Amino acid sequence: MTVTDHTQATADAAHSHGIIPDKSRADRPTSFDVDVFPVPTGREENWRFSAVRDLKPLFADEAADGHLEWTTSDLPEGVSLVEVPVDEAQARSVRAPGDRASAIAAKRSGGAMALTIAANTVVEEPITIDLNGTGGDVRGHLLVEIGQSAEATVVITRTGTARYSELVSVDLKDNSGLNLVLLQQWDEDAVHAGEVVARLGRDSRLRGTVVTLGGKVVRLNTSAAFAGEGASVDLFGLYFADSGQHQEHQLFVDHAVPKCTSRVTYKGALAGKTARSVWIGDVLIRAAAEGTDTYELNRNLVLTDGARADSVPNLEIETGEIEGAGHASATGRFDEEQMFYLRSRGISEEQARKLVVRGFFADLIHEIGVPAVEESLMRQIDLEIAHVEEELENE
């Protein structure tokens, strides 16, 4: 791969790969009032890479006409999933929405589903929530609340079709741990704009994995804010965009208190003349956040001509008293030297490409920590690779 790599150990000013923002990432408005957010045109900083035309139905402040079918695993003792009214849902959210789509989702959802893990509860088996779209416009609001010293794994899968916008609020109390896995396996005509906001208490631990394989347009914003010392967040992402797909992931990690750690690792593959991916990673280290240790990484593997990947890591550092801060971004074509090496040892071109792409994603998939999900994703990656082979044969 041809690699562009930018790293930074310590600094006292913002550093950006790409266009330098004209103001701090933290200055963007947040509100449950939809009118705070004008209808996006695509010229705004946080929408300039987005498929605004396809997302337009999600900007209408109107009642939704569709729904998602919910299927959940059996909930053990200490775990509850209940519906709460709109006002209570907004009061319990860790942060107000940061864009128009999620503000409308919170307003028009009719309330929120609240998944609560009681304090000191350790859930051994993954809690699974399967959401299936049956068409139409759908608005959603989900609260995930992890009590003090509780631990759980939550896997949320999205399938079917819908024009779906959502707000997901994640609240980790002191010394709690959550492994949150979000799987976007929509049908090819689905449109999805989601915002995930997380708040981490003292010594809490969040592992968040986003996997985007389906959908016509998927735009996911993930924000994590540290509210107590000693907390850590690991954010992983995997995406595979084919022709006609636009997959966008924006992240914001807000280091507001001392001695917290964050790691962001996203990898994507693209195949097809109109395949498009966008990754934007913002990390803010505030003046009070001494002892911060942070790093973000994005890698993109372009498998065919015409595919486009935009990657923009940003570091904003207000104190030099940190353990470390850096980022790396790379976008490159399929490595022909690797292909030649494998072919010279009797491996077919199809099998060689499969091995390289599998290797590209393997370490990240193994970070999920749910064997059934990991095995399923490997099978889906194999299907994506097979689809690439078909397209190459037809060229």
C-alpha cells in the first residue's frame, strides 16, 4: 500500500490532516431543539463529505411512518429493557444531539428504549438486540446505562430497509465496563444516519465496535467524553463499500479530565467505481486533561479503480503535559507485490486476494470479543471478496 502517515508525540496546538477547522470541534452546537440546526446543504464542515441528497428525508421534522421490528435475547437478572417517554429520554441522555438528523430522531421517536444494567451486575453472555426495518421513515432513541461496577457486552444488529435516524446515548458509571458492537447489515437501499454519544465515569472502560457492510448510505457519528479520571475508550471500525454505497464514520473523543486513555482504529475496503467511504477522527485534549494518552488510526484498502476514500484525522491539544498523542492515516491500492509473491507460490489470484483482504481485517475482527459475531463477519467478508471477483471478471 502507498501510505501517508502522520504522527505526533506532544504539542500545544491543533494539528489536522486535511483542511484545518476554523474553530474547535467542541464548539459545534448540541441541542434537542431541531431549529438550532439548519437543513444541511453539504457546505457545512460536518456535512461536506456527506451524501446530503440521499440523507435529505432524514432532515424533515415530520412524524415518521415506519418502524423497526425488535428481537432481543433473554435478559438475565439485573438487566432491563423498557420504554420511556420523550421528556424522560431526553433528560437521561448523556448529551444532546449534535446534528439535525439525530435531533429529529430524539423528538419524533415517541420515546426511547432504555437498556439498563444494574450496579455490580456482571453479564456473562452477550445481550443481543436485532432491529429489522420494514420500509418507510423511522426515528429511534436508545439509552444504554451501565451501573457502577457493572459489566456487559451488547450487540445491536440492523437489517432490512428503512430511512432511519437515531440517537444512542451510552452512560458508563464509575468502574463499569461495556463492550458495545453495532452491526450495520442493511439491505442495499437503506439510508441510515446515527449519532452515538457516550460519557465515561471514573475508571470506566468502553470498547465500541462499528461494522458497516450494508445500506446505500450510512453515516455514523460517535462521540466519547471523559467525565472521570482513569477511564479508557477503545473504538474499532470495519467497513466495506461496494458500488453505489456511501459509508461515513465521524468520531470525536473529548479528553476533558486527567489520566484517561483512548485508542481509535478503523479499517475499510472499497470496490467498485462509485464506492465511497469517509472517515473523520477528531480528538480534543483540553487544558485540564494532563496525563492523556491517545492515538487514532485509519487504513483504507482500495481494491478497484474509481473507488474513493477520504480520511481526515485531527488532533487538538491544549496542554503539553500528556503521555502521548498521535494519529496515522493511510489509503492505498491492493499491493501487487503481495499478489505476485502469493501467485509465485501456486496460489490463484482469487485466493490470493481473499488472503490479503482477510489479513487486512483479521486483527480488528478479533478485537470484537464475541466469537459468533467474529465468525459471521469473516464469512461476510468472504462474500464481499467474491463479489469483487465477479466485478473484476465482468470488466
